[in-house]
Amino acid sequence: MALSAALGAGPVALDTAVFIYLIEEDPRHLRAVEQLFEAIAAGRLHAVTSALTLLETLVVPYRAGDAALAGRYEVLLTRSRNRPLLRLAAQLRAQSRVKTPDAIQLAAALATRCTTFVTGDRRLPAVPGLRVVHLDELD
């Protein structure tokens, strides 16, 4: 499926896995994530993620003592969110029983008026006003 057709016109939210697949060059999804980030760099696509993405991406490099890899993630991910985002995440958890990390990611998408959420996670529940697109739909 073409990137623009799959994602629509609005801003899109990116789940943690999208960044991991890009930085670590995962062969299963590298083509799709490279297309995403090329569109972002060219200004054809506006994308957001939550501060949780930085936390989640740093765990494995820190465990492995890989400061260079941790640094690559930090360069790519630099924004943070505040209490209204966490309040929205709590509401999502209460309504759908989604896990906390997923609730924060989805809340970041909704708070920034994204219309699409790109993920590799097939377990995410439907969220009103947000279309979930799986990476394998972009390959």
C-alpha cells in the first residue's frame, strides 16, 4: 500500500518500535520505516511520539552498555509531554484496559491531533478518532 494512502492526510503518531526498526535497521520493516522518515524529512508527513519512546528505546542500549546506540536514540527523540497527556492516558486505560506504555503513546497521538498511529503491535485496541496502521501494511 502506498504510504500516503495508508497514513492519510493528518499528522501521524509513531510507536516506539518504529524508531527501533529504523535505528537498528531491522530487515523486516526497514523499507517501510525509511519511507516514513524520508516523508517526514521532506515535510510531506508530520509525525509525533511520546516521551515514553525515549525511555523505552534507551533500556536495551543501557543494559548492553552501548552508549553510542543510546546516543543515537537521544539525538532522534527529544520532546516531552505533561500532565494533560498523562490524564488522557489514564482515561484510555480506564476505558480500554490498554497497558500504560500503549496508553501514553496513544494519548500523545490524540493530544497532537494525529489521525493515524503507526505500530508493529497488533494487540492495540480500537481508539475512536485514531486509525491504527501496522508496519506490515506498509511493506
